[in-house]
Amino acid sequence: MSDLLKNEIQNRRTFAIISHPDAGKTTLTEKLLLFGGAIRDAGTVKGKKTGKFATSDWMEIEKQRGISVTSSVMQFDYSGHRVNILDTPGHQDFSEDTYRTLMAVDSAVMIIDVAKGIEAQTVKLFKVCKMRGIPIFTFINKMDRQGKEPLELMEELEEVLGIESYAMNWPIGMGKEFLGIYDRYNKRVEPFRSEGDRFLDIDEDGQLIEDHEMKKTSYYTQAMEDIALLDEAGNDFSIERVKKGELTPVFFGSALANFGVETFLETYLQFAPSPQPRETKEQEEINPIDMPFSGFIFKIQANMNPAHRDRIAFVRIVSGKFERGMNVTLSRTGKSFKLSQTTQFLADDRETVSEAVAGDIIGLHDVGNYQIGDTITSGKKFHFENLPQFTPELFMKVTAKNVMKQKHFHKGILQLVQEGAIQYYKTLHLEEVILGAVGQLQFEVFEHRMKNEYNVEVRMEPIGSKIARWIENEEDVKESMSSGRSMLVKDRFDNLVFLFENEFATRWFQDKNPEIRLYSLL
Ligand code: G4P
């Protein structure tokens, strides 16, 4: 591999932003894209959310295809790095795809709202990142609003998430009294600009002048005391521990006011890892700077427009370089094909790319050939390790409205399950179909696709949220242990699973049947 290509790969940074809805993911993303010159005006990313599409060509693809391409992968260049941001949808869009996206990144940025602290969805996404041991960078947002004490938030990180933290900077006041941040690394104050020029006097080393007004405030004194405490009793900074995901560097700022964002980006680029190697089932390690080209499919996005039945398969490139028109093999089937015109790519020229390298994401036009977790390679055949299965939380009983459509019904379900769109379970004797999902949207997509792609109308009967637990010692399970509150079903591999009504029912069951060893997937 040429030095130029190696360099290109090593300068890639591929990450996802994890946060609870409303913490500021869209706002921060937009600021990052502005720094990278990928968008010209603020409001471009935001527009998508409210359905007001901007008229850039980028959005045009989205409109034509009726799917959300834009928000799925965003790419920009900044100070010698090419940055790929992978979207992790929130709200109702939350689905297994959201989790799987985290399988395709090398690091994560966690945004926390200073007033709310760590919220439910952040915890879920964090767990997946933690399981992979990837570096997590924390941005505590909305410092221009009143919120929790910074030390309290640092404690929350350790207590709720179990990750150690290191404050890279420290706020001086907050809300209306937010005066700036103290950069611990460069040992200097960055004044917050919305205060007019009052606090902007800094000398040529970037230090506050001797009798600076800010130094006379109680907020400054408090911040200096906090920092002294952190220096004394806090964690030490260790890049090795950051890389292992054991220590999270914490930044304070305001995405909306664009304060602290650029410093965050620069520090992130400095410490975040370049594309990482991946293990194969053949127990080989594939290095990004190895040739030939290889990658795996982590997400398949269905086209919600009934006029197009096609889908896009998202590939994370693990090694080498993709070139338009190259021949690749799909390891699962052994089939070879050419990645050419039929392929839709996502990149900064917004329509097609002719080249992409390890760390990048490309989108393949799919007519049903791919499955989640598939490996494609231009060299010898191997298989990347399976993507994990996630514990669903929502369940529905489904039947075909028209009993004559049973064959289509089962075919549709089989394919959608294989594709990773939904999880399949069945009751023990009647074999009624129960579908599991991590987000409500998955059911809606399922219903829509069954109708449009398989011509089957389905009846969906919600059975609510459940706690799914698999069983280590299945041989000890008796059907009499099953009840309305602890329903016994089988998953698609015929493993037994208990669906408990709630935490209480789970504990009740364990008290009564201590010999049964339950476990959850991720
Ligand atoms: P999300 O993608 O994580 O869901 O959050 P988003 O960026 O959409 O931000 C949610 C709300 O929080 C928005 O306000 C946004 O303007 C606001 N916000 C984001 N960052 C900051 C910040 O640093 N300081 C303050 N004060 N607010 C921030 P909204 O009223 O819901 O939307 P909009 O009407 O402003 O678009």
C-alpha cells in the first residue's frame, strides 16, 4: 500500500453521537459540519428534522429516493482529517439499526444536557459503546443555561455509567453567569463571548490580563477551587485509558452559542483513534492499512417510497480502498459482482464516489442480496464476526389479515428477520408469531413493507413492553413456570426465552426458581 493511501486511512475519524433526544445532537452536528465547510448555512441539518428540506443537491437524492440518506452519514474535512459522522436516530426512529450503527464506528461522542444529566437513551447507547471498548468523548452542553453543578455531573458519569472521567476544560459560572471555560490542557481561560467585550481582554499568550474583571468574580474563584480539587483528587489523564474506553475526556460548552465546539473538535481529532482492525470468524485480524478491500454491512435501509422497492446496504470499509467498478465477493454466498453504476454511494460529492478507504461508509444499492453482518471483499474469502443481537423491549403479536396469504406472510417475515429489520419469536404450541423490537418505528416499517413488498396486510396486536431473558440451563425449564407475567417463547434459533412483564415479575420468578440461570443479550 502506498504511503499516501496509508496516510489517508490514518487520518480518517469515524464516530457516532450518542445522546438523549433534545440534548443538542443536531445543533452540535451542524456546528461541526460548518467548521468542516460541509454545509454553508446553519439550519441545513435542522431543516430535515422539521421536514423543511433544503434545496441542496444533497437533499435532492433524499427526496427522490424518499429515504433519509443525508442524515445517515455525514462527511467533512478538518485540519488534515476526514471525519465521518454516523447518525444514531432518536425519538421514535430509535431501532436496532441505531445500535448496529455503533458497531461501525471507532469512537463515540456523548452529549449530555447540563440541566438533565444522564438520560435513559444515553445509558442504552453508552452500554453498547462500552461493550465494544471504544473511546467515548463527552460534551456537556447548554452551559449558557442553568444546570447541575459540574462536579455533580462528573460524579454522575462515574455512578450511572461506571466510566471514569477527566475534565479537559472547566466552566466558569453557567446560565446567565456563564463567563467562559478554563482549558486545563493549555492552562488558559476562553471567555464566553455573549458577554460583550467585558471579559475579552487576554494577552498574547491567551492568558487573562492581570487585573481582569473575571478574576474578581466568585465564579472564577469557584472554578479555580474545583480545578485544584480535580488536580488533587481527580483521575489522571491517560490516553491509553481513553483509547480503551475506560476514561472519558469531558468538555463543557454550548453548541447553540458555538462555544467550546471548535476546541472540542480539535482535541477530539487529536486523541480519537483512526480506523481500527477487526477480527474475523477465521480468527484473523484485518488491518485497515492492509490490501485488499474489505467491509461489512451494518445497516440496511428500506426505501419507504412504494415506487422503489430497493434498499441501501451500508458498508463500513474495514481495509484497503474501494474503487468504482471493482469486483467483490459476498462471503456468505460466494457470489462475485461488480460494484458499479447500480451502486449508490454516500460521500461529500453527494451522489457517487469513485473512491473510498478504510473508515469510510459506502451505500450499496440492494435488491435483496445482502444481510446484516455480511462481509464483502475483493480478496480471499473470510467473514467478519457477527454483529450482536440486541435485547428487544417491545413486542407485538402478528397475523395475516387474510388467512389465504400465509405463505407470503411467512416468506416476508423470514426475509425481514434475516435482514435484521425485526426480531422473531413464537409461542410454544400454537406457534403464534411474536415480533420484538427496540423501537416502535421497527413495527411501522415492518407493517409497511409487508404490505408493499409482500402484498400482505398484517394485524398487529401490541403485547407491550417486556423484559426478555434467555436461559443458560434450558433443560431445567418446565412449561409450568410460564404464566401471564412470564411468558415462555422460542426465538428464531429455537432457544427458549422468557418474556417478563416487568422488573418485579423477573425478580419474583428468580426468587421462586433460583436454579434457572437467566441472561440478557446486549
Ligand atoms: P437533538 O438533536 O439532540 O434532539 O437536539 P437539538 O440539537 O435539536 O436541540 C434541542 C433543543 O436544544 C433545541 O431547541 C436547540 O436549539 C437547543 N440547544 C441545543 N444546544 C443548546 C445550547 O448549547 N444551549 C441552549 N440554550 N440550547 C441549546 P428547540 O427550542 O427545541 O429547537 P429550536 O426551535 O431552537 O430549533
